[in-house]
Amino acid sequence: MSLIRLDSICRRYEMGGETVHALRGVSISIERGEYVAIMGPSGSGKSTLMNIIGCLDTPSSGSYELNGNTVADMDDNDLADIRNREIGFVFQTFNLLSRSTALRNVELPLIYAGVDIDERREIALAALADVGLADRVEHRPNEMSGGQRQRVAVARALVNKPSLLLADEPTGNLDSKTGEEILALFKALHAKGNTLIVVTHEEEVARHARRIIRIRDGLVASDEVVT
Amino acid sequence: MNIGSEISEGLRISWEALRGNLMRSVLTTVGIVIGIVTVTLMATALEYLNTAFRDAISFLGTDVLYVDRNEWFIDNNNKFDRMQRREKITMAQVRAVEEGLSGVSGVAPSVMQGVEGLRYGDRSTGGVLMIGTNEQFIITGGASLASGRFMTKAEAAANRDLCIIGADIADKLFEKEEPLGKRITVADQRLEVIGIFEKRGSVLGGMSLDNQIVIPIQKMNRGFKWDPSCVIQIKVGDTARIPAVRDELRGLMRKIRRLPPGREDDFAINQSEALVSQFGKVSAIIAAAGFFITGLSLFVGGIGIMNIMFVSVAERTQEIGVRKAIGARNRTVLLQFLIEAAAICLLGGIIAIGITRGLVEVARVYLPKVAMSWSVVVLALTVAVGTGLISGFLPAWRAARMRPVDALRKD
Ligand SMILES: Nc1ncnc2c1ncn2[C@@H]1O[C@H](COP(=O)(O)OP(=O)(O)OP(=O)(O)O)[C@@H](O)[C@H]1O
Ligand SMILES: [Mg+2]
């Protein structure tokens, strides 16, 4: 059974009487343990696709099965739980809570999962240590570099041991050196058996993946394995 | 996520938010503070009035019936005129009641007259209430003696030249001298002081209960040539028997005054309960007016909170998106903002209680018995939190219902 099965996914936006077709029938399957890059020009629908895969958005039509469960059948609470347990999201702009320390940020998914206070502290500290930030746990986002912030975001995404890590342009706001650090981290995660989907428009970044899906005008233009 | 950790998490987030916007939060609470100050002042004032009133009328005794020509409360002029034409209650009628009524603690007739010019030696005092009564008054009147003794049955019947005086009169006429056994002069009559009442204070800050002089009732009628209608005071002794005694008394009075069946009573049986219920009506009106004003200021305050919460939700849309993206349920987000609104209002409530405390301290200079009770504090905090929850609901609901993508996209 595939981890992700997308069948004829469409996503339309109504914009003042005009309909924007962001996705026009995307069908993809992704297996457990894959490392996939999604590429395409600006406005082609990459983020829209990622948001649907990450259960942040729902398709206008088509069906999406995650882990064998039909996402359309789920209510808001089920979706919140799926996002909490099954999916880790890494954003281009990090999206950390600015008033909270690195540790608090990483603890948050555990809080929502109902893990008790001692246990979640331990798990969150370990997750920060895994991304090389053991000595920055009490820092707030504005006291850290971009690379460090993105590593906090990765630690937060992974802290609940999700089946899927989604990253939408994770290196977009980083210089190439810190970008490399994040990609090295992804590589290590993949080696450990994690499933990763990364949106990027840099060939550099995409080459780290094992499979590249190219999107154009809301359709899959090509889907190839990197050799 | 269980409800306990949701609440502690919500408290923590709202604490961070409050601290982050301390000035704004404090300013937002102004409306609530005004509302809660009104609530607490209102409640404190009403509580004070109630106890002050009950203290004040306690001199009437809760189990004492007053048979009088007039009713204490007269709702129209016609009735007043009619009552003025009623036949007096005479001493003969008092005696008939004494004989006819069984199983009560005491029956005392009383007539009252304001007198000026009480003298002893070269000292004098005025504005005194003179009460003519008999030996039973010590039972019905609710006063006790500080020194000396009350008149005996024989003395009352023989209408002796004696008096029992209130504490203020004793102070004014005698200063350091011992009043017992001395003779004071009241309008040509010389009366021996045989007892002094315990100090009792005044009724609602007005009429002093210590500026009274009690003499045998016949002295009043004959000595002072003044013969008004009597009021018969009846101490029932057992609150449960009041209604029965009332009925018996009414039948007795009708018989004594020879009222044919069908004719309305030409006397009234008054009771302190009548005052209490009259006061209850007044305090209900005060409360209604007060709570209307309070409600209005809380409403305005609540609108302010709602407004600031909408701003807060808008400012933190991104944060809401992030929280939802990592697994916050709608309920969690709802609770987070509800708690934040409640916390702002709680802050306002605490500030308001502080202000009210200060005002009560000031009021204490004039009214020493005023105090803010714990129940008022609890009421104030409950109202504050309630206002927060109500006015925070719409913004919190909006936050809870946001779709994660839409919330995240906003910057
Ligand atoms: N909320 C929205 N309302 C209306 N149109 C939208 C909305 N979100 C996306 N679109 C449109 O859908 C299309 C796909 O957008 P999407 O963000 O998925 O592109 P993208 O491939 O991620 O582009 P980029 O590389 O610039 O991030 C675009 O034409 C965009 O204008
Ligand atoms: Mg995009």
C-alpha cells in the first residue's frame, strides 16, 4: 500500500467571478521511505499540492488517500490529529512562534498530542540535539540565525515521529551554505528511513532527492527517478 | 489533549500575550474596570444598607406587634384622612387587651411626646422623646438597663414621679455626677431618676435611641395633661406564634372596639417585618437601577474586549495557522482565545477590586461599618471572567474556524 495516493486532484480558486485552476488533475503515488522533489515554475501549483498532501487544504475534486485512509471522509479533529501525528511541515519562512523559545516551539506538537510534561521535555531536547542545537534550547527565534531557525523547524516537524516530512522551499530563505546544512540533515533523515517531499525550484536542491516530479500549469509534466 | 493541559496551555499563552502587550491590555481593561468597580461598589453599598437597616430596626424587635390607630405605611391621602378620624386607642382598651390576650411575653401601652427643656440644676437638654408606658416596656421595648432599675407594676399603677433616662440624657445632665436618685425637672414636673438605659446608638444615623426618657403612662396623661392615642406593644416571645397571635389580637380588638362584622378594622397591627419588606422594595429599585448602569458599563467594556480580541486574532493569524498545521484542534484554538479574553478581564477585575478597596477605605472615614465582603470579591471576579468569556467568544470562534492554509498564507 502506498503512503500517498493522489487521484485526479483538482484545486480551483474563485477570484471575483474568475476561476483560477491551480491544479487540474494530479495523480501521484508515493511510497514509504521515498525522497521526492517537486519542481516547477512559479505559480505552477507546487505549494497548492503540498498543502493538500499536508492536509492543510482540501481538493476541489479528486481523491486523496493517506496511509490507506480517505482524507475527504475526515472531520476537522481527525485532520488536526493527522497533521499532528502523521505529518511534519517545514516552511520557507520557518513559521516559528516568535515569543517562545526553541524548546517551547519543539514541544508544541507534543503538547497537542497530549504527552505529559516531563516526557515531552525529554523528547523535545533530544529532537533539538538531533539537529545540532543542544546548546540553543532556551533561545528565541530572533536570537538565532536563519539556518538555526530552520533546524528548529525541522526538529519541530520531526518530534512526533511523523510518517511524512513535507518541506516547501526549505532553503529559499537561506544562503547556500546553510541551505546545504539543511539538505545534509534531510539526507540523514532519508537514510534513517523517513519519507520526504521537498518543493524547490533549484536543481541543486532537487538533485539530493531520488525522484523528481515536475509540475506545469497544474499538471504533472514529468516524473523521473534520479540516477 | 486533555482539558486540564488545554487550560494550563491557554493560560500560559495568554500570559505571554498579555506580557507582550502589557500597555494595550491594561488600557483595554479600562471599560471593564469601570464596570466592575460599579458592580463592587453597588454590591457593597447594598450589603451595607441592608445590615445597617436591619441593625437600625432591631430596636423594634422582630417578634413585637404594635397595635396602633395608623398603619405605618399609608399609600394614599384618603386613607390618611380616614385614619385621622379613627377613634383613639384608650387606656381602657389597653387593659382589655392585657386581660384578653394569653400566652405572650409582655403587653405594654405606650404614648410618645417630644419634649424640650429637661433640667437638672443649671444644666439642661432638649429634643428628647418622652415615652409614657408601664413596667412591661422593659420586655417589649428591647432596651436594657446600664444601671438602676425599671419601674415596678405598683409604681406604674400609682403613677409615681419617676423616670428612666437614656445614656445621652444622663451624660448631658449629670456629666460626672451620679444620676440615680436625683430629681430632674420636665415642664414643672419633678421626676426621680431610678434607672439609666444601656447605650443603643441611633436609627440609620438619624433619631437617637439614647435621647429618650421613660415615665409611667398615667403621668403623661394626667401630669402633663396630654392624652393621645395609645400604641400597644405586644412581645410575642416566639416568632412561630406571630400569625396566630395576630389573628387573636385582631379579633380581640374588633370586639373591644365593637366593630360590627363587615366593617373594616379601625386600627392597625404593625410589625417590623412591614418595614423590612418596604425597605426590600426600595433596595430592589436601587439594585435594579444600579445593575442597569453596571450592565451598561460592562457592555461597553465588553465591546472593547471584543474589539481588542478581534485585533489580537488578526495579528496572530499566522500563529493560528502554525498551531493548526502542527495539530491544534479547533477547540484548542477557541479555548486559547477565550482564556486570553477572560484573563484580560480578570486583570481588569483585580484592578477594579483594588480601586474599590481604596474607595471603601475612604468611605470608612464617614461610615465606619462599611466593609467589602469576600462574596463581593467573588461576585466581581465571576462577573469579570464571564464578561471576558462572552465578549471573547466571537473573536475566538473566528480564530477556531480558520482554515489552516488561509491562516498560514496571511502575513
Ligand atoms: N488563495 C488563493 N486564492 C486564489 N488563487 C490562489 C490562491 N493560492 C494560490 N492561488 C493561485 O494558484 C496558482 C498556484 O499557486 P501556488 O502557490 O501553488 O504556486 P507555486 O507553484 O507554489 O508558486 P511559487 O513557486 O511562486 O511558490 C497560482 O496561480 C496562484 O495565483
Ligand atoms: Mg509556492
